[in-house]
Amino acid sequence: MLDVKDSVNRLAWTTEHHFLHIQARHDFMRAWAVQFEMAYTDFRVIQMALQLGGEHDLLKRFAAAYEAVYAYEYAFAAGGLAGFDEQFADKMADYQTAEQTLLKIIDEIKALQPA
């Protein structure tokens, strides 16, 4: 598998910190939006590495887990706390489950990275 350690580490950090940011009810800020956009780039880099490495099952699970987290993050990116609450006010436990699932899959990808 291609060495994509930086993308893997950044995506893990962003996934965790964005969840904690929203869970703590912090307001939307420009840095959050930049991180959100960069996380998508990291996702695509990892996705490409998994494709090239023939890791099709892991790729499928990774993409599904990322898309689940993306839905929550996009609601916040597009509408701040009000936009998030409009769609997911009573779904924080589901968001946390999605976040934890993605982080576990990211750990699997980390294990495939060259030393």
C-alpha cells in the first residue's frame, strides 16, 4: 500500500476533533471549515491508496464510514450549530458511533502503512 501516513493521521485527528467540537456545542469557525475541506482531500488520497493496493473490502468499509461521518459534518459546515441541530439534534449517539467506526477503520489502514 502507498505511504499515506500523513493523510491517515490528519483524517483521524479531524474526525475526532470535529466530533468533540460539535459535541461541546462550539460555534462554527473558519478553521473548522478549512479542516473539513482538507479532510475530504485526505479521504480521497487514502481511497486511492486502498484502490491501488487492492484492499477492496477495506475500501468499501472506509468509504461507507467516511460518508456517514461526512453527513454530520456537512450539516455543521453548511449551517453551523443550527443547521446541525435541524437535522441531527437527537442523533449525537449515532454520530459518535459513526465517528468511532471510522476511527477503527482508520486504525486498520494505519496497520497497513509501511514502516
